[in-house]
Amino acid sequence: MGSHPRKSGFKIIFAVTIFLIIIDNFSATALDVSGDELLETMVETAENQLSHSSTNLGIYELGDMEDNAWQMVERKGIQFVVNNQPFYINGFNTYWLMVFAVDQSTRGKVSEVFQQASSVGLTVCRTWAFNDGQWRALQKSPSVYDEDVFKALDFVVSEAKKYKIRLILSLTNNWDAYGGKAQYVKWGKAAGLNLTSDDDFFSHPTLRSYYKAHVKTVLNRVNTFTNVTYKDDPTIFAWELMNEPRCVSDPSGDKLQAWIQEMAVYVKSIDPKHLVEIGLEGFYGPSTLNRVQFNPNTYAQQVGTDFIRNHQVLGVDFASIHIYADSWVSQTISDAHIQFINSWMQAHIDDAENILGMPVVFAEFGVSTKDPGYNSSFRDTLISTVYKNLLNSTKKGGSGGGSLLWQLFPDGTDYMDDGYAVVLSESPSTSNIISLHSTRLTIFNSKCSWRSHWGCKKKNALETFLYHDDL
């Protein structure tokens, strides 16, 4: 990768740091310029550095100014921290990285998407650490693995670190894609088990043992590229129990709750170092009927999930929420989507902060180009709305821990597009919005690292820039 990208990132943080020291020690009058003018000069310098370095690698260093600063992400109260500094995240999803890394003809796309993500300051990627019984399966049958596919996942993890991107690794799927709970049930039936529903995945002891064996195998995997065990690797931000778990056969939520309780503790028993999240969409359930008004529809409270109750489980470190107004509210694009996003996000940020006492990550959000009435301007408005809601929390040192765009694709992967793919080279306005949000979070995280001079909640001229509505 070379040393130039690290120097670029260092320059940005250094410029911010010098600014903070100057403004802390001298008055604007003494400098014969207004605080706003000084701020604009600093910001222009930083953003020029960003734009000139956009083709380089790893330009955002998140305030980590030492080579050994690549440490485990932790949670302290309602914030993520790295090396005792706040770590508010701007991230993305690209679920197919492992499968692409298997084949040398497509492996380069993994590096490409990480490089492009890094160029706009994205710091966390969510991707699959499962492929159950399907084409290029990681787990061909219970506890039987394809070593070539596992080496592909090793490559994804090692490559992510090169680009200073951390990973949320999901361990199975609620849906049929890439196997998921339906495949576990098929394996169970093949073994002679009397199973009647895919939801038996959550309750049958044999299927639970299959899942736990997979968890144990992945967490104890020694990366063939780095020789670091997954459970010891700071490149991994968190483990996700399941992508969008639902248990529609039990609207009370008891069956899924028991599964979450068992699996969260099990993951922690193997790997107490990493954060754990569930993978929920965020629907309010029977335990908080006073909150179901925030759900997108009445069906949402009947799918066996329960946002507050599920996240009060021992071993769960932060809340995970998805946002799909075009799937949940109406497919046709309308202002109602933005209204829903605002209320949905604020309700969960409030509950994460006041009830759960943990960060919340909006782990999937986007809008499909296939929706009636779609245009790129609306997508930019939607992304900006998500970012604005998070910044309102960030500037108070709040529980809005970050968001992960669904989904970022490199050039030449259009055939994989489900309608939600964002290709940065084809979307300059979207790319600029993402980059600006990354810049704001980078400056904020870095500002808060200077605890002797600055507190996360301290009002100062910097906030005028970070949260100015016109930017």
C-alpha cells in the first residue's frame, strides 16, 4: 500500500489538531480574524486534502496517529470508543465479498470496493461470514467447510485492515439467500429430525447446536493471510448473530428471545473481546405497545421481534436497526418516506440512549432505483436525512453510533445490483454527501480525543461547521 496514504490522513488530522490548539489558546481578536473565518480556513484546508487524496488509500485515520493504534473497538456507555476516543462511524454494506474473493477473476473487486470506500472516509463494512449449503458454500454441511472459501474470507478480513476498514461479520441469514435458517432446517430434515417450519431453527436443540458449531468455527479461525485468530483481530468491529431475524410463527417473541439469549452469551463465551449485535430491523413488539406507533405498519409487530426486549439481553452490546421506507411504508417515492425516517430514527436513538443505555447503528438504509418515482435527487435527500439525524445525536455525544449504507458496489458489478447499489464513480453528488459526513465525523472524533482541551459536549466554533444545515 505504501506510506503516502497514511501521510495524507495524518495531514488532515494534524491540520485539525493544530486548529484546535490555536483556537483553544488564542482569541479570535488576537489573531485579527473571526472564529468563523479561521474555521473556514481550516475546513477548506482539510477538505482540499481530502479531495486531492481521494484516489489514495486509507485517507481517514480517525485520529489514530500512531502505527499501533489499530485497537479493538469497545463500548463505553452509549458510545463506541477506540483507544478511549469516540468512534462514530460512517459505513456501508457489501454482502458478497467472501464469494467474490474465492475466484481470482473477481477477487480484485474486494480490494476495489474497499479502496473506493476508503476514498470517501467510510470506516466500517458489514458483510456475510456465512454461505450455507449454496453455490460456493463456506459451510457445505453442518461443520463441514470448504477451505478455499474460508481462505477467501481470510482475504476479505486482511484486505479490510489494509484500507483501515473494520468489519461487522454476520453469521447467518433469516432469508433463503446464502442458505440461512432454511438451509439449517433442510440439514435437520436430512438427519431425520421432525421439523415443520423454518422457525424450528430457533427452537430445535440440534439446529441450535449446528449454528453454535458454526459460530465456534468462525470465531476460532486463524487467518491464513495474517496468522491472527478472528476472535483476536481488531479489524472485526462486531459479530452479528443473524441478518434480520424474524420468527413469525411466534408473535409473542418468546421463541426468538430465548434464541438471542442463548446465542449472545455463547458468542461472548468464546470471544469476550468483540462487540455483539443481533441484526434486527428494529420493530417494536409486545413488550412496548406504547412504542408500536413508530412501526411502519401493523404487521411489523407480529413478526416475533421486539426491539427493546431483544436488546436488553446479556451479551448484546449495541442496537441494530434497518430503514426501508420503500419496502415498509410504500414503494412509490413520496415525502412520507422522509417523515417516517425522521420519526423511526429519533424513536430508536431516544430508546437506545434512555432505556437501553447503548449505541444504536442504522445498519442498513437505502432506496431502490426500481421504485416508482425514483430519482437520484431523492436518494441524496434520503441519505442526507439519515446523516442529519445522526449528527444531531453525535454533536451531543449521544447514542446515534452510525449508519451503514445499503449498499456500496464497485464498477462492473451491475449484474449483482438489487436496485439499491451505489457506485461512487457514477454518483458524484452522492459521493460528495458521503465524503462530507465522513469528514464531519472524523473531525468530531479527533476533537474529542483532546480531552484536556475539548469535551465532546463543549460548544465551540467547530460545531458551527460540523452541523451547519447549508453544507
